[in-house]
Amino acid sequence: MTTAKLWEKPELTDINRMAPRSHFETFFPGESRQPRNYQLLNGTWQFKFLDAPEYAPADFMAVDFDDHDWDQIPVPSNWQLQGYGKMHYSDLWYNFPINPPFVPRENPTGLYRRTFTVDEVDANEQYIIGFNGVDSAFKLYLNGDFIGYSKGARLPSEFDVTKALKAGSNTIAIEVVQWSDGTYLEDQDMWWLSGLFRDVSLYSRPQNGLYDVRIRTYLSHAYRMGELVVKPTLSGDVASKIHYELAKDGVKLVDQTLPADETLDATIDNVLAWSAETPHLYDLTMTVLQNDQPLEVVRQRVGFRQIELNGKTFLVNGRAIKFKGVNMHDYSATKGRVMSEADFKKNIILMKRHNINAIRTSHYPKAPYFYDLCDELGMYVIDETDLECHGFELTERYDWITDDPRWKTAYVDRMRRTLQRDKNHPSIIMWSLGNESAFGDNFRAMAAYCKAEDPTRLVHYEGDFEAEVSDVYSTMYTWLEHDTKMTMADVLQKTQKPHILCEYAHSMGNGPGNLKEYQDLFYGHKQLQGGFIWEWFDQGVATKEGDQTYYRYGGDFGDQPNNGNFCIDGLIRPDGNPSTALTEVKKTFEPFQMTVHDLATETVTVTNRLDFLNSDDFSFEYELESDGQTVAKGKLTLPTIQPGTTKTVKLGIHLPKLDAETIYNLHLLTEVKASTTWADAGTVLSQSVINLQRPKYQLAHQKTFALQANENATMITVTGGDYEYRFDKIKGTFSLRHASHDLIRDGIKMNFWRAPIDNDMYLLDDYYNKYFLNLWHESTREVQLQPQTNGDYVVNLTKQVGTTNSGWYYMIRQQYTIHQDGSFDLDVIGKASGKRDMAPEMLPRIGVKMTLPKAYQQVSYDGLGPTENYLDSHQAAYYSHFTSSVDDLFMNYVKPQENGNHMDTDRLALADGQHQLTLTMMKPLNFSVSNYADETLEAAKHTIDLKQSDRLNLYLDFRQNGLGTNSCGQNQLKRYRCKFDDFELGFNFKMN
């Protein structure tokens, strides 16, 4: 029989850990800066890494233990990122055999030691050492004494160290094991990282002072009257009173003293309610009095808001809100799971500026200051406890421990510690029981605890598929259309509760697509109350090679099994910069949607997509743009547009006479009106672009020189001036030289392949091994030279173009018309032929490709920009004249893939400083131009693998497949697919 270790006993949640309580700081009377006897114990610690805890010296915790030859490590940190142990990423698997509660005997262990000094120890104080995050289980020693034991990696742990603490120098020692029975509850989709990764601190509280406080608010009388209910819990048996002051902007609204065993119940008229749009906070000061003398002062920020269920909707302050949310791990490309308050603030502000209003704390609670920031900045939170058992899914016993009564205490303990610490934050709307852990009695017990302990909030758990205990029906990656899978239409018919998508729109690599389609559904049905995009961060590990930084992912550390780059799925890149997807999110979540009602009368339809604020709370401007340059701007005056309503508005802008050959756009901007905690006045929140004029390009060809043609059995040559055109009649290839320099050297080739994007991952087996879409063949069937009566020449190439072993193929006619000014037209007509029913449902693209001299690095185009754009991801793009460089058009995805596409392009110009190559499209096309060939992108695992081509790569597409989000979720919607159909594309190519 196996003897269980201390960390293999699920019934044992802790030893000597203090009872969970709300997070607050206590101050000495008259002090407002430094909490009571507070010391942050972060910094440099002595560190010893061991293969198992049994290898630890028996006296490593002793005060006189000699640790001078130990290493040093920063706290907080994850030891894997400090060079200890093994980096490992998995979405699903446990990294050892499943035999709960047992873990490997070889259990990586970190021993930590440091000293700190206390000037004096006050007998009237209780001294506490608090941990905000330790992965996975740990023992605490102080001055050689065993203090306690705890687990729950992302949960708070407090220990009373009063008896062991002494005046002068103190030695703290900690033993952390990587694996524990708690690991079975911590199988989240992320890197396995260990150690003291959040703040460690020492502080005190009065022995007879405030131990806990519960703050609840209620709204009545049309949500304008607020009720504040404060229930204190004191320790000790000394008769005490509490003086309560509630203030807003320095004005006292409550000034009351009550016995400490009584609950404050105060009413505030004309209260300013808290919401993510209006994060009004009140300042509550609680002064504990003993013998009418102040003992301690505790300050809390209070937000008045009320959450209710109302049939198929849930309400915040009486409104059925929409979550415009993201899932957020704790992550840093250099520090792992270490995030400071400044890190959180920077990221939440970035979210707010991109119109995101909600965060799901996937899949564990965060450090306490995160919730303070959400209260202050305005962010709805689904607070998820530290619980995921995903690896059991593969055992065919998904509920192995979820329905095991031996684990019930561990499940409920995790929920209890989350709820008790965070219960006073107005930003928290729902408690989440965890993630991807099946369903069973242990979840029923967690839900029962939440509802008994906190009836003011809702309970969420996606794994409760029938919403037995969950107050909302929550699904993941529910499809918009599918023949057999559950779709959003099925959700609307099935559920009798509010619905949210706790995960959708998997933001992996280039994507996601379909954001607008989901958002339109949310807006169209009150019962659909939004969702949370997966996810915020690309979880790449920064790696320096020479002067380049690239980002590693699963498998790059010899970690097996792994889920590869499935951790590179964020809206922001590992370096913290926004991706194209985040720009698309900002547009999709915009607060005011403006569309043309009648351009002739300058009327637009304006819809307020907010839940609480009306248009008076924002400022609006217009900018008139001519060929990409702003030529006029001014203020817009809008009538009051209430939340959720629409009005037709006459803009009243005096527009100048429009030049017939110029692109004109009218930009309508929504801006922050007055400075806030997250944005300066004038910060642009949304931009609607109305195209006023799109010129039609007329091509006129001058007879600059005469053309001559020669033909033999294998070659057609057309020359004139400095130009030489050559057509290989066997290969069907084409080249163009100017002044003895190659312009087009390798021909203009048909192109039906793109460097695979992450959202293609489930198509690739068929693409590579069934349809061979990466292996195309052009077989020339006929070549004709046709002199024209005006002196031009036409060369017609007829080809069969198909893939290896395919019975379906294109019959292609490429018609080149060579003009006497050195330019040429190419018209391509493709007929889908052969066994059409055997073709794939989607082609990556339909177009042509060519290479050009590398020097043509300056780009200008009339098309959709400035961001890259695709059929199902172009809300943030608009038609205009744009200038850029080839490098700036390249999107540097962590795992290289198709990028940089621009749709609806009429004209493209490439310049080298002396000459310009101009392509004018017969009908609008997609283009992308890159210093990297698609073959290079496809072969590269990381950006460090990319080597620039010696020529410029130009891609022109009749159509490119949509992006979808099928790395996890909906594939390309039918209307956004590139299908095996007939097509025609054409353009004029000219050198100036």
C-alpha cells in the first residue's frame, strides 16, 4: 500500500492557515500611507533547487543553517524562468501518470530562505505572513519553527507568526513542491510554472481588531437610492465600537458609530451607481474604537451596484448588459506568471481603450490589486476559482475526482477562499466554479456554498451543461453555422436562462474571423449577453539570439507531450503590442455605430451600443480626408442618444466640391469627452469611415515605341524600347526585362496556396495528404501570338492547373496584352473543371504571384487599410489611399503564417526611389507584398527562422479564404469561403 505524503491528502487543505477573509489593509490611527507593521518580503532570497523534497537538509529551516553556497533567486518569480527545472506547456495533459491523489516521488522542490528585521514585537498585535500565490504546495518556517502548510497555487494563504516572530533579525524558510494533490485541480491551459510567484509580505493587525468585513450594496427607487450594509467580524472579546464614515469626493454621507457586533445599514439618496461604464466609488472608513479610543483604521472603496436575474436575462442596475470581454491569464514573456500592479493597470487600460468591458479571470483568481483596479477603472469580472481537471477528459472518467466525495473539501475550499477574499469588490459580477472539469456533486457543493454565502452575485460554470446550478447558460466556441454541431440558433431555442460565451473567437495567429457576426447576434437578442474572447496574451517565452528576440512555445524546451503554439493565442503579442485582432475588437465593440442613411442629405444612423451612458457623455468629431490626408476637421453635434437606442442624424457638414480623381473619406470619431482614470480627453474610441468618392481609373496608352515580335518552337519574344517580354511556350512562363534588368524574372504563376494560418490547423491533413493543395502543377496546352491592328501584341496561354493526383482542376486562359508604352495587361480566366465534386470545400486562395526586384520597398495603394484585412475580419479597415513600406505591411506573428492581406484594391504602386511599378486592377483585387516568400513562412517555426528572399514577393488574389476561428471554434462561414468556382482577374502593369 502506498503511503501518502503530506501533499497527497486532498482532505487536508492546510495546516494552521488562517481562516479566509476579505482582503484589506489596516492602519494605525493617524497613518494613511504604510499599513500596520508592513514589510514586503519580495526581493532576493537564497535558493536551493532539489529533485525531490526528501533531499532537503533536515535543518534547512534553522536560523543558524549555512546557506552561503546556495543560489539566489528573485521573489516573486517562477523558478523555471530562472533556469531551474523544466519548462513545459500543455493545454490538456498532466505531466505524470494519473493516480489521484498521488504524484511523482521525484518532485521538483525549491527551498527558499531570507532574513528580515523587526524593530519590536507588540504583544497587542497579531503578526501575519501572507502569500498571494505559491505553486503548488508549500511549508512555512519562521526562526526554525514550523508555522504551517498550504496549497492552492493561485489562492491566498495567511499564517499567524506572532509566537515565532522576535525583535531583531528573523529567518523565514519555505519549502515548495511542484507537484501535489492540488495539481490535479490545477491543469489549466498554460505553462507549468512553479515557486513564489506573487507577493510575500509581513503585516499585523490588532489582536482584538477587525478580522473580516462584508460589504453589500442594494439599489431601489429606480436604482437611485443606495443601501449600504456592512457586517464586521472582530477577533477577541474586548467590547468595541466601529465608527463608519462614507464619503464621495470629500463629502460625508454616513457618519455613524455602532457597537462592533452590530451591522451598519445606511441609506444614501441619489446614489451614483457603479458599472463598468460609470465606475463610481465611495470611500468607506472604519475606525475601530476601544474605550472610545481609536485602535485601527480600515479603508475600503465601495461601489453601489445590484445584480438580478430577470427571466432570460441578468441585470446590472436594472439593465441587461452585454459582456464585451476577454479571458486573461497572468503572463509575462520574461517573468512568467509574475504580474505587478503596474502590469495589470497597463493591460486593463489597454483593454478599456479598445472598448473591452469585462474580464474572466481564466482560470484562477488574480492578485488582490487586480480587483482594486477593475473597481477603479471600470471592468466587469467573472472571478474564477483555481480549479481545472482537464486531463481527466482523456481517461474516459472526466468526473473521476469531481464526483468523488473525498475531494469535496478541496473543491469547496478553493471556492471559499476565492469568495471570501474578493467578496467586497463591485466589479465582480459572477463567481465561477472553475473550468473544464466535468460536473458532479463537488460542483453542486461549491455552488451551494456560493449561493448561501453570497446571494448578491450569480454563479457561473460552463461545465454545468444543463445549467443545473449555474445561473447563466455558458458555452464555449459555439458555432454560428454547422450541420450537426450545436449552433447559436440552438442555444436561443434551448436555454431558459441568460446565455454567455465564456470563451469564443480563439485569437490564435492570424485571426479570429467572425467577430462581427457574433456581436450582431449579441445585439440582436437580449438573452445573449455577450462573451469573452480567448485570450488576452500570447504566452510566448522571450528568447534572445544575437540582436533578435523571438518567442518560444510548447515543444521548444524538449517538453513532451505539448500543445505546440496553442499558447500563442492572444490579442496582444508577447512583447505587449496589440495585434491586428485587437484593432478589429475595438471596432467591433465600438460604443457608437454610425452608418450612412442617405449620403445625399448627409444623414447617418447612429446606434448607442452602451448600457448606461448616453451620447452627451462623449464628444464627436469629423475629419475630411483627401487621398489619405486630412484636409478639414470639426466638431459634430449629436442629439442625446440613450443607451441601446438609434437615431437618424443630419451631420450638417459643409463639404467642398470633390475633385473627380481623388478619394474622399469622411471620418466620424467618437472620443472621450473628459479625462478619466484610463484615458485622456480626446482619446478616440471608435471611427466610422464613410467613403464619399471612389474614382474610376482610366488607362490611356501612348504609342511611345513600336513593338516587334519573334516566335520559334519554344519561345515568343516581344521587344520595344528598353522592354523585352519572353514567353516560354513549353513551360508557359513569362519574364519581363527593362534596360537589361529583370523586372519579372520567374513568371506570373497561378497561386492557390497560402502559408497556413493557425485557424487552418484542422484542414491541413486533408490539404497536404488528400488534396495536395501545396503541390500545384501548370501544364501548358496552347500558346498563341496575336498581332493587333493598333500595333499591340496579345499572347494567349491556355493551361491546365491542378494538384497532384487530382481529377479536379482549373482550365486557365492567361491573356497578355503588350502595349507600345511598355506596360501590359494580364487577364486571367479560370474555369473549374474535371471532377468538381471531388474538390475541397475551401481553397486557401485564388490568385497569381510574382517576384520583383528587392529595391521596390516603398508601397502605396488604393484599397482597404491600414490594417491587414480578410473577408471575415475587416471591420477596422476602410478604403483610402495609403502609403507604407514593405516591412511595415508585414505582420510578425510568433509562428509565421499568412499575413498582410489588403482587400478591395484598385491600384498598387511599388517604388525604389527612382522608378515606380504601378498595377491598376481591372476589378478590385486583394494584394500582399512581402520580403518573405510564402514557402519561407510555411517552413518557419519562429520569426528567428525567417530569411528574406533576394526578390520581392507580390501576391494578387481574386479571393482569399476567410480566417475563421477553427483553431478552436467556428470554421470559415460559407459566405467567406474561397470555393472551387470559376473566376476572372486582371490588371495593368506599368513602369514609370
